[in-house]
Amino acid sequence: MNSQQPLDPHSLGRVHFIGMGGAGMSAVARLLLAREVAVSGSDAKDSPGLRQLESLGAEVFVGQRAENVSGAATVVVSTAIKEDNPELAAARESGLRVLHRSEALAAAMHGRHVIAVAGTHGKTTTSAMTAVALRTAGLDPSWAIGAHVADLGANAGFGAGEWFVAEADESDGSFMAYHPRVAVVTNVEADHLDHYGSTEAFFEAFDAFSDTIREGGVLVACADDAGAAGLARRRRERGGAVLSYGVHPEADVVVSAIVPAGTGSTCRLSFTAGGEPRTARLTLAVPGAHNVADAAGAFTAGLAAGADPERLIAGLAGFHGSARRFDLKGERRGVRVFDDYAHHPTEVAAALAAARDVAQGHRVLAIFQPHLYSRTREFAEPFCRALEAADFACVTDVFGAREQPEPGITGATITDHASGDRVLSTPSADEAIAAVVDRAESGDVVMTVGAGDVTALGPRVLAALARH
């Protein structure tokens, strides 16, 4: 992925987005429109997101045809766009500049100090928390995040302040494009091996990411994660600045006294501000130790940006989550149904641990949809061990996304590692819903978990509970 210095957005001419309705692409289009860049874009289907961009001034095409790129100087694609796409083929033939979405986002950030939030897990929540906290602290940041954030009103926005908070996606190496002033790394744990090929190559990519930090900038790293702590150690050895956070007693921001509190939690933060040691109590409206860790990362990033600690804590206390991150879908017959994007064993374990806190002695029931055949194959047993934290879990068929099916890789690839009947293969959504609803009692928590279309099952579970 291109790691050259970002382009000035006003040098791009008219920018055409192929697949503009997607969450990541629409965010960048929104930002370029805010910077008064001419924008057009297409998608295979119409959507409210497309129409919202049209209301902001974008020219919108439903359906993808070669003539849609006429008049554009720059074309933006994501990794999902194939070379035989008619618009991309026409752009190549005409010699137009073609940018990856990350390069277009880097252009949208031009002239701002960037806080880039990376990591195998937690980057969406940490970047959302950082943006909300900085806004509460009066810094009026811009932001681009991989999910809708209710407290910000959108997944992207352009503020008047000097800071820009961006979720930095490592899945395809595109996080090299941003050249941040502050780089946050929540954790480094092997994933996306379909792209990187090996665990070693994945870890090396994070070292390369830390090398893109601007001179005088800082790496903010979680001291509790072996991968992030190793990254921090290597950066220090190269003479780079590091701020750490976590429950580790030698972290720069130490988290202690974590107490679950209903659908939230509280903790104590110990840190240095203005040269003086300080402690503060942080109350969060979102549950789970993983959210406490994300909040500590956001707080540390805010300190690095020069924000007032007390106002950062007030901002974090007012954070109410982002879409598909422990997202309450509703309650029927005393059973609460939540949806979560977790799609790696560590994320699944964290989501179920948070559900256990919220259930307060009642049971946790889960419907899990594996995401990608390669990930299911690589992490089948760890997925099963993570799901065993639930009282009962169903595993549906794999959501293949960009991948073609692999012979023999199904949801049962995970459940084959189960001992007993707590983690079962239920290939269809109907089977999974019926199995969970038959077992659910008042006070229980039901989780729909995964990065695919399992997110649509929450309303169906609620409807089935109402009928049961």
C-alpha cells in the first residue's frame, strides 16, 4: 500500500467513488465534500446513505457503468473492487489517477494532526471514544470511523480543530497511508493471514506502521497486550516516544479498581498531567473490561493531544457506544438482545465476558456467525473455546464475504472442537433462533455475534421471543 505523503485534496479534481454506499467509502466522500471537493460515486444498489451524500452535493449513480467516471480526475476504490469492474476498467484505460480508499482518506486529512487508531481488536470503539472525548474537551476534531457513532451523529465529520481521529485498518496494509502525529495500537494479535501470509508478516506490518509516525510524534500502546507492548519496546529502542496504558503497574496511564455497574463500569485512572501525579474516577456507560481498556487508550491519546484530563473523562463518561458494538436491539419477556461485531476469538471472548457482567447472574446465550472461510479454518478451536464462555451458543454457516467457499469448512469446523452440547452447529438462522428462544428465560442476555449478516437476526430473535 502506498505510504507516500498524503495528497492535497484540492489537487484531486473531481473524485469518483466506486461503491460509494459502503461505510468506509461514504465516510471519505462525506469528508471530501466538507472540504469542498467535487464528488461523484456509484453503487450497485440505491441506499439512504447514497441519498444523504447526494443531499450534501455528490452526484450519485445507481448501477456501475463505464460512463459514470466521465469527467472525473481521480477514482477511489476499496480492496473489494475487482479489476474487471467497468468503472475501474474505464478509469485505467483513460489514465485517471486511481487511489485506494485509505489514500483518499489521507488526502481528506491533509493539514490536520492525525490520531490513527490501529489494532487487531477495539480500534472502532477506541477511535470513537477518542473523537467524543476530544470534542467534549473543546478540541472540535474531525473523524473517520468504521461505524456510525450516535454521540457524533455520523461515521465521519469535519471539525474546525487541528486534530483528525481516524480508525486505521490493518486488514490490507492500508494503515500505512496516514502518517499520524499520534498512533494508538490497542493490541497486535495475528489476523488477516489471507492477506499477510504469516503471523510474522502481520507483526512486521505494525512495526512499519509505527515507523510512519511523524517526527516528534508518539506511539500510544496497551501495556497489557504482548504484541502492543513488544511494538512499544522496539519503538523505544529506536529512540521513538511512547505512552502506555493498561492495568500494568508501570504503564503511563494505570487502570485499576474496575467494577461492573449494570450496563456500564467504573475504574480508576492514575497518570501524570502538568508534571504532577493525578488520579481520577472514570464511569463508563458501556460494559466490559475491553471497553475500559479502550477508554484508557482514548484517554491517553487525548493527553498526547494536549487535552484537559477532566474534560476527557467527562467525554468518555458520555460515550454510548457505536453501531454493532454491544448494541442493544431490544427486550422481550425480560430477555435483552444485543448485537456485536466480534469476529476474532479474542473479540468473541471479550463480548461474552461483557454480556456476563450485564446478565448479573442470569444466563448468556449466543448466536455466532463465523466470518471468512480462512479465519474459520485458522481459528476453529480458539473460536470454540471462546464460545464456551456462554451458557449456550449456536454456530451458523460461514459468512464468506470476499472469499469463495472452502470444501469442508463450515460452522461445524468450530463445533467439532466442543465437548458436550453447549456449543452446537445450527447451519440456518431459523434453527439458531429457535434453539436460543426455546432456552431463554427472563433476565437472560442473548448475543448475536459476527461481522456478517447475523446482525439482522436481533429483531427476529425479539419477534420470536414475543411469540414464544
